Amino acid sequence: MKKRISIICGSPRKYGNSAYTAELMLKELNEAETCEIELLYISDYDIDPCYGCRECMKLNHCCNQKDDFETVFKRVLNSDITIWAVPVYWFAPPGILKNFIDRTHGYFVNRGMMNGNSAYLINIATDTGFRNSENVMRSWLEWFGVKITGVLDIYATEEIDIKRDSNKIKKVTTFIDKIKREYKIEK
């Protein structure tokens, strides 16, 4: 059976460093015949913030069914592996991704519901904040039983920093090779 991999770009920008990194991951992994891969840009979906109504505690899912949250969350749930390309905004994931994370609160009672799934985190920051942002992602994913298998931190400031820096590209491709080896992803 083919592994299902979802690459999630958590940036509000579709032409920045996180998007470039996610697209590079897709290109490198898409050649494999042993997996099905999709790239999701969180910015392509209408995901409202959590309104704190707490109805989810009774329903075991978010009561807001009028946006795209459930569609995206089901795709994440159905992935064997998720790769998160996340820019660091003031020591945390950007608000657009945080809205998605907060909306999973309706599933909070289902601790471990993604046991057996794996995730890789790619944090992209201009200066600092890697650990804080990683802690948000880690605590959220681990609550649901996802094993964080690898983390890559990349410094990048301007929109094309990674694209124009061969050393940064090499860091990303080395990280991709690690994923390929660990999951026996082959052409």
C-alpha cells in the first residue's frame, strides 16, 4: 500500500520561503512510486478562528461547519506522514496556521487519534523563535499521537532567501533524503 504524505505550507504567502520549501519537497518526493503526495496551502482554505463557544466539548468536533476546516483536517488525519513548512512569526506559527490548530480543539478528547502517524517540521525564521514555534507544533501533534520524526530549522529573511542560497537548498534536500530513507520512498 502506498504511503499518503501531505505537505502543509503554513504560510499566508504563496511565494515565500515556506512555500518554496514545500514545493521543493513536493518535487523531490513526487517522483516516488511508493507514495501518494499532496501539497496543501493553508492560505487556500477558508478557516475561521476558534470562537471559544465550547460546543465542541459536547459534540467532539468543531460546531462551525461553514468553512473549510473539516476538509483540511480530514486530509491531515488520512495522511501517514505530514510535512509542515512553517514560518516563525513572533516566536510562533503564523495566525493562519494557528487558527487551524485551534480549531482541532473539538477533537481534544480524542487524545492519540492519529497514533502511528509521523510528522516532520521545517521551521523558517529570520532570527529566533525556532524552539517556541516548534513547541506549539510539537505539543499539538503529540497530543494527537503523531510522532515528530525530524525537525529542520532554516534562517531566511527575504522572500527568496532559500531559493537563491545553495547551502539552504542542500539542507532541504538532505532532509528530504532522510525522509526517503526512513520511509523507503523509492522511484
